Amino acid sequence: MIPVFKPLISKEERKAADRSLEIGWLGMGKFVKEFEEQISNIVGNKKKYVVAVNTGHSALHLIMLLLELKKGDEVITPSFNNIADLQAIIAVGAKPVFCDIDEQTLCIDLKKAEKLINKKTRAIIAMDYGSCLADHDRVKKLAKKYNIRVIHDAAHSLGSKYKGKMIGSFSDVAMFSFDPVKTFTSIDGGAIVVNTKKEMLKLHEMRLMGMSQKANIMYKNQRAWFYDVKNVGYRYHLANLHAAIGVEQLKKLKKIKKSRIASFKRYNQRLQNIDNIITPCYHVDTIPFHYCLRIKNNKRFEMINYLRSKKVDTGIHWQPNHTFTLFKKNKSGDLSVTNKIKNEILTLPLHSMMSNKDIDYITSKIKNFF
Ligand SMILES: Cc1ncc(COP(=O)(O)O)c(C=O)c1O
């Protein structure tokens, strides 16, 4: 079976994992610092502060707390988003309000988002999807006009560029994910990028159950036995083992970028001009996280079964959140694009270092199917 996702874990990652275990300091330590520095170098804006955490979901939860979102507040999010964002919003008692997406990019439709803004709106989530980026200039303008915060979910887009600027370098607050299937994995992990040292220090406490012990002590593979606890916090810090793997992954950024762009373009070339298929948009300078086709005329399930019979696995990213039982009563705007594409999207295998032979095989099967 050709899997939808496949991690690029080689001897470098395995050696790094071994090194971190041999040190005998399994908790947060010096590799976490190294990982944060590396993310910071990729983001490339020295005025920004990076805080590593244990998942993308915990990054989002801490962002909600950092922005002091609470009961009664509304957060506008595409319904077509990862469940992690939704759980983070409701974890602080705020309410998600579902917005539609742009049909080209599958990222939030800002014209429709503006219609959802009211007195209770405190924030809007701009999530980059797969190989496409949200309209970040426009979301910034909208946020300024209505005095709301922008949460940039860049779980898919570390290392990509928006209008020449590195992702993470221009947003007020952004987050990344390093989960098992992401473009860069630390097995599990996440990171938050903020503008001020004050925000960074607050996040340091919140990721460590509210303990005020200094990150700089832990970054030396040590811990302090005396500290204060003033605020709510969670056990969200990243372990050395994960960070050590993450460090090695990020060293491969150029290689991973080159290979994913080449595979993505090969898919797009080979799947042009086939009736019943819409190929995904590609923004220049992005590192594609996945390859999401749209299959028209209710052919998707037939296609899934056909490809499975040919030993090609596929995925669905995602079912929109407004369709889940938990969110049935949530407010939403016109979701016509979301409701259309939800029956069409199909993720094809895309990995780092994927072979042309595999792509040619998969695309020839799709052609055969039609
Ligand atoms: C857009 C988006 N945001 C957030 C997350 C959550 O990240 P994690 O899986 O690291 O918790 C994901 C995970 O797939 C995602 O795709």
C-alpha cells in the first residue's frame, strides 16, 4: 500500500534520539532550546520569540489563554479546519463561529468573515491549508478595522513564504505543528511565535503548569526546586527526545522543500485536463503539506475504493466541524463552499522524497478510473 503520509525518519533522527536518551535528562532541556532557535532561524525575524510545546493543539490552547479569550467571546474560524483549533477555543469557554472558505485556496473567505463580526468577536483564525496560504494582508486589515486579534494557524506552512515574507515572521501570533504526519515532525510537538518577551515568559509558565522556574535553567538540563505558581498552567512543555528529533528534521528543510514541491507539481501536471477533477492551488514559495484533489459528481467513494484496490491509500482532510454533533448549535454564516467541497476532497499520498514512479503509478490509476 502506498500510504497517504510517510515520515522521513533516517539515521540522523535515530542518532539524535539516542543521544538525547544517553544524556539521561528526559524532560525539557537543551535540545528544546536548540529546536526553538532553529525555528526562530527559519522564521527569520529576530524580533520574534519562539516557544516550543508538546503539540500543535496545546500551542493553540495556550494562544487562547494568552489572548485572554473567555466565556462569552466569539472566535471566527473556518468550519473547514482541524478539530484541534475548535477544541482549543471551547477549552477556554469561548464560542467558535463558523465561516466559509474561498473556493480556490480552501482558506477562510474574508468577505464572509466580515459579515460574522459583532460586539462579541474577539479573534479570527487564519489557517493555511496544504499548499495554499490565507490572505494574510486582508485578514490583518479586517482585524485592525474591528479591533480583533488574528490567530495564525501555520500548522501546515512552516518554511513557506507569503508575498516574500517567511511564515511566522509577520503575524501577531502564529503556531506550528510537528505531529507525526506533518512536513517536519518531532513525532509530536508544536511551537508558538509571539511579538514580545513578556508574552514569551507568560507562555513559559503556562507550558510548565504555571511554575515560575526559568526556562534558561531547564535549557541547561537542570531544574530549580523553588518557584512560585501564580497562574493556571498545563503540562505542555516539550521533551528533549522530541526536540532532538525535531532539530534533525529542520536541518533537512531544503531537501524536504525541494522534494515536496517537485512531487506536488508532478501530480498537478499529470492530472491536468481530466473531467471531474479539480487539482489543488499552489502558492509560489510554499512547501506543500498535502495534495488535496477535488473529485466531482459523487465519484469520491468509488475512487477511494478503486485506489485502495490498486494499493493506494487516500485520506480526507477534513470533515468540516459544523457537521459534528458537538457543534450542531454553533453560529455559522453561509457555508455553501464548505458544504460543496466536503463531499469532493480527497488527499493523495504526498511524502518527502516520494518517488516519481509512485506518482506516475497513482496518476495513471486515476486516469484509468475515469
Ligand atoms: C491546521 C491544523 N491546526 C492544528 C493542528 C494540531 O496540531 P497537532 O496535531 O500537533 O496537535 C493540526 C494537526 O493536524 C492542523 O492540521
